[in-house]
Amino acid sequence: MPKTDTLSIRLTPEMRSQLDFIAKSTKRSKSFLGGEAIARFIRAEAEIVRGIQQAQAEVAAGKVIPHEEAMQSARAAIKAAAKRPLSE
């Protein structure tokens, strides 16, 4: 089992109640559920930050397109999507 550290967090009474409910309903410990929730949050936030950093690097390297060109591309994509059936 990988080494772990302990982290204390503050929860509102409502959040604590919901956590207790989920833990009892799923037969999982509150610690396990908290760790899973934090892991999901960290993965999602890290992906967002990496995307922002990549975009900033592209801007710094001059890899940009004019605003109007970007808007035309977005409008075309929206128009094409609107023509597709919802079942796709």
C-alpha cells in the first residue's frame, strides 16, 4: 500500500451529514470517500491548469489566430451541430 499522509479539513454540518450518509450507505469509510473526492478534484483541476499553461505557452509563441477567424470557426461548428440529429 502506498504511503499516505493525514489531512484535516473543515466541513459544514450539512456536508458532514451527507458524508456520513454516503459512508453508511456504501459501507465505505469517510476517510476513503474524502480521499476519493479529493483525488477526483485534483485530477480535474490539474487538467484545467495544464490546459491554461499550454494555451499561455502557445500565445507566448505567437500561435494565435485572429478573433474574427476564431468566431467564424465557432459559428460554423455550431451551425453544423444544429443540423445533426440529436441521436448522434
